[in-house]
Amino acid sequence: MARPIWTGSITFGLVSVPVGLYSATHEHEVSFHQFEKGATDRIRLRRVNERTGKDVEYDDIVKGTDVGGGELVMLDQEELDSVAPGRSRSLEIHQFVDLDEIDPLYYQKTYYLAPGSDETMKTYALLRDAMADANRAAVGTLVMRGKEYLAAIRPDDDLLVLQTMYFADEVRDPEKELDRVPGASKAKPAELSMAAQLIDSMSGPWKPEEYRDTYTDRVNELIEAKKAGREVTVAEEAPEPTNVTDLLEVLRRSVEAAKKSTAKKPAKKTAAKKTAAKKAAPPKKATPAKKTAAKKTAAKKSTAATKTARKRAS
């Protein structure tokens, strides 16, 4: 079992809920070392004293900041922790907000929050269910690994999930960062309509298991190919930018291609199954209502036949 990377308590009002924080995600990139080009000599990253040139152990390293005039202030981890000893074990909730109000741009990393003990599971579950019913996220702050984090806690099935967030001044202004920002759309109504059709034809339910890191797969294939001395297959070139003058035609062809690719084979199988089921199923018994209707129809036919026979006889 994984060990929590942080333990403490969620606090709101006079309520305190002990929890443990566990990483919810992991990356599966191929691990590479660095080598000098043309050789098999490893490149090492070292912590070196710039004056003596000697290696320094991690435990012998402290943090320092230049306060001007060549003066340095040195701080070790104990001193950093001492300025907020309680907060390093407390996740203080400042406000509950509507989940839809949080822009995903602010999210950093996702963690699972587990109850701190069996005795606190009821309080944990109460907080989780109340938040789920109200569609609310709890926004608070915690100190972890010598850094303060803004965090959002939200219910997710049986668990509470914590997502660390960027502070407002850490999110860059696109107007200042980007060379160009598009203004209002100048697309023609026909282009907008065709773009909407393309989006609609490519829409579907979110199924994360259908997506795979194909680039990592390709890297692994490349490694195996070079290991076996095989020729490496070069990937396709990136597509050229769409010409604005051909935009409508390109959208139209895209819609047609999307419709063809989503021509559902499973739907055909379902139809075939239904047909087979009908053939295999025994004939349905008439319901009382259907039996009554059938009797009335037969009676009417019998009466009509009798009247006809009498007319002919007379």
C-alpha cells in the first residue's frame, strides 16, 4: 500500500476531519539517462560547492536569499517550518464554491484524500455527501513540503479529491504573453453551421480508457527496433495549415469523413441480434385485450356472413 505524502486535518468551522493525502496520478514516460554524444559516458548532475569544487551532501544544503548589498540570509527547513507549525498539518477551508465556477486553468495536480482513521470515516463521509448534494467544492490552503498551496476539494464517488491550484498571480495574462489573440469571429454563417455539424458528428461520451499514450508506444517501438537492428519507420509529417479560402469545402469534407468513420458497426450487430432473437423467440401469446378484440372481429365477420346468406336465400 502507498504511504500518504501528507497527513493532517481538513478544518471548517469547528469541525476537524483527519485525512491522508495520496498521489492520484503517475506518468509512464520512458526513462532516459544522459550520455555524451558519440560515447557511452553518463552525464551526471552534481551538487558542487562553486568555491571548492567539492560535492556537497543533500543534508548539508540550506536555503538562502540575497537581501541586497551582498548580504545573504540562510534558512534551514526547521526554521521554515517554524513560521507555520500548525498550518503544516492543517488544511483550512476558507469557502465553499460552485464546482462549475472554477476555471480548470487553475488546477495543478490531483490527489486522493483518505480518512485519517476508522473512527473519523463517518465525519469524512458526511462532508463528502453534503458537498456532493450541494455541487460544491471546498477552497482552502495548506502548507506541504515547505510551500503553501491553494487547493480545491471536491467529492468524487466514494472519495474526496484534492487538486492543488495556482494562485491568481501565478496565471499569466494571455494579452501580455501571446503574440496574437483572436478577436470576434469573422466566419460566415455557412462556415459556422458546417463547423457545428463537424463538432456534432465527432461528439460522444467521455471514455478515458479509449485514449492511450501512442507517442510512448512509438518510443518503445523505436527502442526495440534499434535494439534488433531493424529499420525505423518514420512518422507522418504534420498537416499543413488549412487555407482560409477553402475553409468551407474542408469543413464539408471533414463532416463527411467523420460521418463515415462513425458508421456504427456495433449498431448493425445489435440489429442482427434483435432479428435473430425474434426468429428464435416463441410466438407471443395474445394478451386479454388482444383476445377480446379478436373475438369481436370474428363475431362481426360471422354476423355479416349470416346476413349475406339470408339475403341470398330470400
